Amino acid sequence: MEVKTNQFGVYTQALQNFSSRKQEPEWMLQLRLDALEKIEALELPVIERVKYNRWPLVVAPQLKAEQPALAAPIAKWVKDDPEAVRVVQTGNQTVVEQLPEHLKEKGVIFTDIFTALQTVPELVQEAYMQQAVKVDENKMTAFHTAFMTSGLFLYVPKNVVVSEPFEAIFIQNSEVTDSFMKHVLVLAETHSQFSYVEKYVTAGNEKNAANIIVEVIAKPGSKVKFSAVDQLGVQTTTYFNRRGHLEKDATIDWAIGVMNEGNVIADFDSDLVGDGSHSEFKAVSISTGSQIQGIDTRVTNYGRHSVGHILQHGVILDRATLTFNGIGHILKGGVGADAQQESRILMLSDKARGDANPILLIDENDVTAGHAASVGRVDPEQMYYLMSRGISKEEAERLVIRGFLGAVISAIPIKASRQELIDTIERKLSHDSE
Amino acid sequence: MADVPEKQEYQYGFHDEVESVYTTGKGLNEDIIRDISGRKEEPQWMLDYRLKAYDHYLKRPMPQWGANLNDIDFDAITYYRKSSERAERSWEDVPEKIKETFERLGVPQAERQYLAGSGAQYESEVVYHNMKEEYEKLGIVFTDTDTALKEYPEIFKEHFGTVVPPTDNKLAALNSSVWSGGTFIYVPKGVKCEVPLQMYFRINDEGMGQFERTLIVVDEGASVHYVEGCTAPTFSASSLHAAIVEIVVKKDAYCRYTTIQNWSDNVYNLVTKRAHAEAGATMEWIDGNLGSKITMKYPSVHLNGPGARGTMLSIAMAGEGQNQDTGAKMIHNAPNTSSSIVSKSIAKDGGEVNYRGQVTFGKNSGGSISHIECDTIIMDDKSKSDTIPFNEIHNSNVSLEHEAKVSKISEEQLYYLMSRGLSEETATEMIVMGFVEPFTKELPMEYAVELNRLISFEMEGSVG
């Protein structure tokens, strides 16, 4: 028998040092070391029709005490607003934490993940890589667990309803070469209600890998509105995993703008574990330049009368590739479940590639499941209508596309974030000639 | 529910005692391939072709992405069995025992009634072939593939293996190395064959492998409709049917290929069917899958010329222990091409129906359109269904629409019918018949009647 040496074994000492500097609980170090051993043997996750095994994704981070602080001023991405409920992280550091007193009093926690590991370790331990995403699902999840170097923890206690949106801004520090290993853990306790908005941007132009896992645990009866604008840079190669774990009668509404500039594989999943749980997933994406964005969106109905809907709209320009895999999976026992999905792609270039693969896996008969997909060009009738009213061709095209992407824009609760997504869309659409 | 009738037995499950004239025995090796080729007195190029394909077959792993094929015992299969000395032109001359089999299946009767020509394949060899004179006069060739290799060597060699190369997949490699029998059709330029040509395939013995090879060439402006049916006896040892069908539809020509697959539930049916459609040509697959243990079949059309059209209309029905893993592929390689896929599936009694599809718009496919519809009814809580379509687009000036639905029998429709005094059973059957009607109405009348009867049998006992 060939004895395989684990090439990640060399990181054991560095991880022990990192964990002790961060004053992590013992179990967290153990979780990291167990995961470290598993990386080598596990396979990369399958994203249908996207070949990415040669992408530089599994690159261990430096594990230094602190990354150098970001040289660029954060004002470019963060508009000062003392009223905002907000956490800002640059690279591995948390630079802003704003949480109003009245929310603290209710027991809301919105802080750096390492702080949470010290102050509320039991809350983190119960959920972190345990319920939504599992450590040994694949190479990327094990790699993430071993090497997570920064993150955010949001906790909303039982019956607490928060009207202000929680806002997280993550600025990847690509002024240095270092992998971006980010974890976001959102815990919505029973019957809590709130909205959360996150944004990912890149400062600097070094080539880096990013590995981001976002877990949302929605306890019975909770309602979470989750929105995100992803704008990682052209030199960043990203593995993105967002996963909702929904218990009885819980709801998560997702609205995600996948607007990165570099290569991305993404896995956006909702596990409808509880009876009557409900997830509405909406994503828009634009691929430009020569980038590849492969997005797997999966809704798995375990619970009776659970409802999972997926809506994905994408636009492709230049020589770019955009792949939408929508997967509706109803498991045995999901009686009365409903899985519906819609994937639409607009092709704006003959050199581009678009894939819309709506997949239904149905193991139960008393269900309703359906999907629709379409790929095509900008609707000539709509163009004709607008142009006949004196609007220029370019402007008409822009209007039609904005309408096409509008489903997600309107679902974002913060006005500034909405505007930012619109601006990002305009920017991505306007440099369509390479 | 009271008095639910028992599901009717598979009516073609009988076995006839027919002595083979020759068999290679179980298992496969290079000598057997040389033996088959030698007995068929084939030219050297065909033997070389077979051996090269065999080489590839050995190297290629079993596909693991679809139905479970790991239980096939390739060493227990008989790869070649001959039951008659030659293909007869007169029904009277077919050996008595074989004739009995086909008479029980209604083949000669079918021919007398409405066909331009018909043929029958028993195990590895075609035993009967007839073409009505009026069509023969038009220059239409309808014969078995072995005869075609001898009598039409040029047109044969020009097209054979050009649509499905031996390296296409493991089962295609196997077929290319041991193929025997199958249909060869050539329709000359501008000739329209008004009534269908029919071929009937029968496996009679246990552990038999049937590897027929069909090649259809429809020359410019010509048209043809070909219908095939398949049955086998019910045995404990599984049989394997691994066919290749290649079709070349030339400029402005038309071809429709209708299959009613009703193998017994111990047959692995692993078939590669593909057509090339040139400019302005139309290729239509009408594909019904009712029988077999496992079917993996994804008929394809490569739309290679401007304005070519491809359609796929299919139904699949899976009962206890059955897995119908079927679908379609439409590859748009030229401008202004169009394709349509309509797939209707029913799963019941623990059966599994899966749809897998691939629609590709190449770089040069400007102005092309595709429409895809997959509907599935899952009759009970033991059955399941996956719908896995891939749509890949490399051109901006195209349009693709895809829709799919999976559900149980509509309660509203049931309620409506039952409130008018129909029993649940009758109502269910009516709904299913309505569900598959887009398919049945495209069949020749006799086949539609037969199919409705089969579905009606299958549905019996499914309510309760």
C-alpha cells in the first residue's frame, strides 16, 4: 500500500500558534486540526458543467499574527454613518463595530467571530460547521474549517424583531498576497425577525484565493431577509458557499448580486429541514471580460409542506462564462412540498458562453415541482417599443437589462446598497468592449 | 378500493423453442469477433473496424453517471446467435418456429395491412425482409445491414460509423465490435416513401445480447418514416440490447423514426441513436419506452446545415423495478436551426423515470431556437423522477425556452371526472391517456391503438 503523506500536515504547528494567539477554545483548535487531516482525501465539490480543478483555490493563508493594515482609505467603500448597525472588516481585521445600545440590551450580538468564540463560545460551537455546512462535505469545506482566519457572528435572540438592517462590509486585502478565509455565522433564534446585508469588495491587485462560507441557521418561526452584493476583484479566485438551515416554519429570503470580476464558483443552498419552512432565493449575475462564474443554487425539501423557490437572472458579455445550475431536490417524506425555479440568461456577445441547467430531483409524489429556463438575446419587441419612443439603442438596451435584473435590486433593504448594486451593474455593463 | 384488477402479465413474455443454427457461446474475445466477421464474409476493413472498436471497448470504463449498470454480467451474455440460414423474402420460407413467434406478435398481419415494407430480426440475424414492389421500383433500399454491406458497399462505407464513432461510449464500442443485423435504408433523391417501413426486433433466448446496427440515409429532398418495435421473453437471466442507430438526413430531406420499446423487464436497453440533419432537413424522433429493466437512451440530432430541424417526442413509463433513463440531445451547429423536445414520463409502483438532456447552441448557430418541455407524473409514494437538462449556449442571437413540471395526478382533474360519476380508476386512466396524447397522436393508427392498450394494462391496479 502506498502511504500518502498529508501535505497539509506541515501547517499543524502554525495553526496551533494561530489558534492560541486568537485565544480560541480548545474545541475550535481540535475542529481545525481534524479538518486539516481530511483536506487531502476529500474531493472538490461538483459544480455541473464548470471545470475548475486547476483553479488556485486551495492555497493556505499566511496565519501571521496580524495582516498589515489596509493602506487604502476605506471611505471608498464605507460611507460613514453612525446610525448604521454595522461591522466593517478589512482583510483579517475588524475595523468598525456599530451596534446600538437598545439592541445590545435585547441580547443581540453582532461582532468579530474571534470575539464571539471568547464571549459566547457555546453559541458558536453548536452551529459553526455543524448544522448548515458540514466540515467534511468536500475539500473546500474542510480547507475552510482548518484555515478560517476572519469572520463575523450575528445572533438575534428569541422573539426579537429588529427593524434596522444589519450591515456587514468585507474588504479583501489584496495589497498583500494572502488567502481570504472568511466565515459568517448568522443565528436567528425562534421567532426572531431581521434583515442582513453583506458586501464583499477587494482592495489592491494581488492574485489571491478567497474561500467564503456563510451559514444562516433559522430556528422555528424565524424570518430572515438576507441580501448581498459580491464584488470581489479580477485577481481573486473565489469559492463561495452560502447555506441556509431552516427549521419549522422558518423563512429565509435571499437576494444576491453576484457581480465579481474574477473567477467564482458558488454554492447557494437552502436546506428546508423543518415542516412548513420557506425559502425564496433570488440572484442576479453579470459575467464580463474573460471571467467564469459558475453558480449552483440548490433547494432541498426535507420538511412537509416546505416551499423553495429559485429565481436567477444573468447577463453575459465579452468572452465571459456564466453557469446557472438550479437544483430542486424533494426528498422522501417531503409531502406537500413545492420546488419551483426559473433561470434566465441574456447573451450579449457571440464569444460568451451561458449555461442554464434547471435540475429537478424528486423522490416524493405528493408534491409540485417545476422549472423554467431561457437563454436568449435582449427582447427585440421591448427594444422596438423603447426605441420607437425616441430612446437611443444603447439606452434602450440598458433599460431592458436593468429591468431584467430588477428582481434582486428591489429586494435589498438598504437604499445605499440598492444604489450600489445599480452602480455596479452599470459599471459592469458599460465596459463591455474589452 | 374494491375489485382492483390485477396488473396484466407482460403479454410477450413467452419463449419459443428454436434451435440455433450457430452460436458463439457465452462471453466475448477477439476470436469470437473474427468468427462473426468471417461467417458474415465481411471485407477486411470491417474486421479491422470491429477489432479496433473492441480494443476501445476493453479500455473504456463503464459509465457511472446514470442508471446502475454494474450488475450486467458481460461474461454470461451470448454475443452472437443465428437462428436461420438467411433473411427470407417470403413469409412462407421463414422457419416454422420463428414464424410462429412473429405471428403471435402480429408481424405479418401488420405488414399486410399498411406497410411499405417490413422486416424481423430474431436474436442476432434478420430472418425476414420484404419490400413492396412499388417502393422498390422507386429505388428505395430496405434491407438488413449485413446484406447492405455486401450489396451497397459504397454508400455503406461512406456513412457507416460517421454519425456514431466507435469511441462515442463504451456500449457503442461494444456494438461496433460485435454488431449483427439491423436495418439499412436508403431513400434516393426526391423520393417520398408515403407509408412507414417497419422492423421488428425479438430476443428469444436467455442471456442474449442483441447488437443490431441501423443505418438510414435519406438523400436530398427525400422522405421516409421508419417504425420499430421490440419484445423479449421473461427470463431470470438478463439480456442486453445495445444498438446503434445512425441516420443521415441530407439537404431538404425528412426522416421520422418511431420506436415502441417494450422489452421484457429483464432486458438492459442501452442504445445510441443519433442523426445528422443537413441544410433544410428535418429529423423527428418519436420514442416510446415502456419495457426493459433499465433503459439508457438519448436520441440526438446534430443540426449541421442552415435551417435544419430536429424534434423529439417521447413517453417513458416505469413500473416496479424499472428505470427509464431517457432524454434527448439537440446540437445546433448551423444558423437558423430549430429544435423541439417534448418528454412525458410516468413513474409508478416504485419505478424511476429520469430525463437527461443536452441542448447546445454552437458559435455558428445565430438565429436558432429551441423549445424543451418535460412533464412527469409520479403516481405513488414509492416512485421517483429526476429531470436533468443541460443547456449550453455560445451565441447571443438564439432563443431557448425550457419548462418542466413534476407532480402527482391532478386532484382537480380527478375530482372533476369523479364528480361526474366515473370511478377513480377510470378517471385516472383518462387523465394519463390525456397526458400522453401528444405522443400517441403522432403514431400510425395501429400503433396508437396498441400503445393505448399497453398503457391501459400498465395502469391497471395502480389506484388504491
